[in-house]
Amino acid sequence: MTAKKKTFVPYANEADVLQIENLMIENRLDRITISGDVDLTADQQGLAHARRLQEVIAAVVEKLEGQALPERLPAPDVKNVANPFN
């Protein structure tokens, strides 16, 4: 599987998910979540994956550097809800 070229605008929405092999990069309004794994092999495919990952991280850094940032975000407000299937 090759990394598919897709425009990824960091912090733009709560919907975009970029996949590089088994590495998932999820867009949120206040954070980017990176999970999974990708092998950056010493071949053309590994180079393509590394370049794509570098592009995404560079866009995240550029976005963060271009705005005033708090020292740390507050913890998310997590609420428990009753299970509607019980």
C-alpha cells in the first residue's frame, strides 16, 4: 500500500484522517493524533512514506508557529452517558 497524496490542513476540522501504511494521523480542532506504525524502509516506498510524513509534520509545525499558543490545553471535558441499549 502506498501513501496516498491528500491535502491535510492541520487543526482544520474533526474529520480528516490521513493514512500512511498503518500510521493514522487524525485531524482535530485542538490536536493532531498520530497512532499506529509505519516502516520507513530503505527503498523507494520507504522514501515516499518518509517524505509524506515529513510534509505533514512540517505543516503542523508551521500552523503551530503561526499562532499564539497557551502553555498547555486544559483536559477535555469527558462525560459518561447511560448506555441506551441496556
